[in-house]
Amino acid sequence: MVTVTRNLKKMGCMSQLKITALDIFILMFDMFKMSDEMKLNGVNIIQLPKNFDRRGNLSVIEEIKNIPFTIKRTYWIYDVPGGEARGGHAYLQNQEFIVALSGSFDVVLDNGTEKKIYSLNRSYYGLYVPRGVWRQMDNFSTNSLALVLASIPFDPKDYIYDYNLFKAMSRDANELVNLPK
Ligand code: TYD
């Protein structure tokens, strides 16, 4: 920041535009905050704290600190018969954090233009899924246990079950995001 301020001073910009060092600091802070928020708003594998102990290991999730939302609901998926899939929908508002507490499974995410498979098989990391992503969970191993932390209480109106509608909505959202500066 000091270099930026010095260069601007050299160019005489600061006096012409009446920019102060404080303005530049605020601008850079906002830019940093923005990029951090953008990172958190994307699909993200999040490593959780690990407390190794010969008596058994311990991991922890704290809202806001380890995941980018406050937890309004917790549910878990278990006893999934071989070959079954869960999900097959998107949420309008709900964000989730999914952890394979035991065993393994795949989370298939689709943003409307591309699909990616995330294999979860450890209890010390999880997948952050922002709203507006089509998601399915499959390939569950025997005795697997999927823990899901959600950002809103259960609300059937928050579900999008129609894939074509989801595609249309994500296309519109992409147009908004891609508006030229
Ligand atoms: P659903 O979200 O459709 O499960 P999945 O996406 O894994 O296939 O939920 C299955 C059923 O459980 C449905 O009848 C709604 C109910 N349910 C709740 O009552 N509360 C909840 O928090 C969730 C996630 C589901």
C-alpha cells in the first residue's frame, strides 16, 4: 500500500483527485473483503481443525469460523442401500456443508454449465455448497454417514426440482454475473 501511495503521489494523482492514504487503505480493504467473500461463496472443500490424540482424534466445526454461514439445521443421511442416490435438486437460498463422518460417497455438483464430482471420505474436511447449485449424492459406501449442516430451516419452497427450470435460472444468473463493467 505504501508503494501504491508513493507512486500515486509521484504522479500527482492524489492531490488532483483528492485521494488520501486513508481512502486507498479503505479501497484496498474493501477489495480484499470482496475477494474473500467471492472465495467463500464458491464451491469449496474446507479442511477442518484436527486434534490428533492417541485416545482418538477430534475435529470441530464452528459456524462462521470454519464454514461461511450460521447453522440453522443439521441432518444426516445413513443406511443408504447400495446404488441409491439422494438429492437431485437445487436450493434457492439454502447453503450447505457436507461431511462424510463415516465411509464415503460422491457429491455431484452442477452449476448449470458444468458438472463436477467431489468424493468425500474423511471426517476432517467437508464440501461447502452455495445456493443455486444442482446437487446429487451417490456412490454411498456401506455404513456411510453423511452429515449436512444447513443455513436455513427446512422449507419445501426453497427446493428447485425441475432441472430445466434450474438451467434457465442459472443461465439468467450467469448473464447477470457476466455483465460488462
Ligand atoms: P430431501 O431433502 O428431498 O432429501 P434428499 O435431497 O436427500 O433426497 O428430503 C427427504 C424428506 O425428508 C422429505 O420428505 C423432506 C424431509 N426433510 C425434512 O423434514 N427436514 C429436512 O431438513 C430435510 C433435509 C428433509
